[in-house]
Amino acid sequence: MERSIAAARANEAESPVGRLLENEQRQQRYISFGKVFTLLIVFGIAGVLIVMGVQDFQTPKDTAITSEQQKLATLVPTKIESVSPPLTSRCRATDFTVEGFSPRVFDDCRQSSCPALKLTGKLKNNCALSAGAQIKITAEDGKGGVIDTIDGWPASTRNIAPGSTYAFDMGPLMVYRKGMKTFNIAIIDARTW
């Protein structure tokens, strides 16, 4: 049995694949000390430049101001601009109103009955800044019991300009149920995108 193992190894060594495997095992790959040292120097310099930043240096000749330039600077009147403080730092939910909110049930199918909702209106920005608002719509039954509630940002991540309105339809977000009688809308949040 030992003879057959030795014969198999001898056959492997004689085949081209066996010789390649044997040669790869003999070769040792390494990087010389000089190459490692050079890489350390290059990356060290690059790191120092990145950390410190490359700055432009001015020569004394560039920064010297002549007496003629000083005279001109005193003769030219300076313009003083007044900066008014910002009216508000951010918009609030109370800065928005909903105009013309109209909940409607309509039949979306032609052959069978499949009622759907249209919850349309216009969201108006009364804030001094461009912003968006999140609204909440609650569907109630005839006795005031809540059937469903949805909320969303009608303008998505777009800001509404000050004094402008944004038309919306939140109906696709709410599934119609037979007991829905009244719909209430409220503005619950505001945000600048």
C-alpha cells in the first residue's frame, strides 16, 4: 500500500500540474525592507499634508500696502449694510392652514361597486419661511367613534413658499369603510426641508 501512495506522488510530480504546484510551494513572496520603508515615507508625507492642509503663503511683497493705497482707502466712503434679524427661526404647525378640505366617496369601478376616497384640499403656508407641514386626517362614524386615522406630508419633502398653497389628495392613503361619516383634519407638524 505504501508503494501505491509513493507511486501516486511520483506521478503527480511528473505531471505539469504537479510541477506547477510544487514550484509555487517553493517560491516565497516577500517585500524588501527598502520597499516597505519607501511606502512608509510616501504615506507618512501624504498623511501629514492631509492633516495639516496645504496653505498658500504670501510673501511680504504681496502683503505690503503702499501709502497711496492707504490714502485711497480713507477717501472712499464705506457702505454700511444693516442686517435685520430673522423673523422666525422655524415654522410651526400653527403657521399653516388647510383651505377647502373636501372629503368625497366615489365609485372607482365600472362593473361592480368599489368605493374609494378623495380627501382633497389646499395646504397654505402662512410662515415667513419656506416649509412643509404634516397633516392628520381622522375618519369617524356617526357617533364620534374613530374608524381610521392617517397622517402624511402632502408636499412630501418639498417646501411650500411663504403665502403659497399646495393642492393635495390624501385619499389613496385611507381605505374606505362603510361606517365613515365625518372626516376631521389637523396640522400636526411643520418642517423646513
